[in-house]
Amino acid sequence: MPNQNHRPRWRRALLTLVAVLTALAAAWTTWQAWVLLRLPYNEQGRHFDGLVVHHEGTGEVLAGVAVGLWLVVSGLALLIRRIRKD
């Protein structure tokens, strides 16, 4: 009779894939926030880079999104570690 408490390996592999993809999204968002926070803005709070007009405050919003994504990655890493110990 097979062990009923054994979790399949594909579940850990799937969680690892989701964690890696989320980490890539978090890294990209962190980089984008860093770039936007360093731009020089004019008196109206705008920066035109030749293609897009960036508004002041967008960097802070992206930084908050990046923090949330990194928290998700951390939670997934803890979950993967917990599954690996079982």
C-alpha cells in the first residue's frame, strides 16, 4: 500500500517554477522602480524620456509592488522548504 502522506515530486517542481518566475517579475519590478526613482522630474512632476511621460510617484508604487512580489517569493520558498522536509 503506498504512503498516503507522500506528496508527488511534481508539486514541488511546480512551486519552484512559480517561485522562480515570481522572482524574475520581482527583480524586473525592483529594477524598474529604481530607475524611475532616480529620474529628474520637472516642476509639474513629470519626466519625458523620449517615448513615455513618467509621473512622479510611479516609482514608489512600483517599489510597493516589488516588495509584495518579494514577500510572495519568500512565502513560496518557505513552502517549498516545508514540502522538502516532509
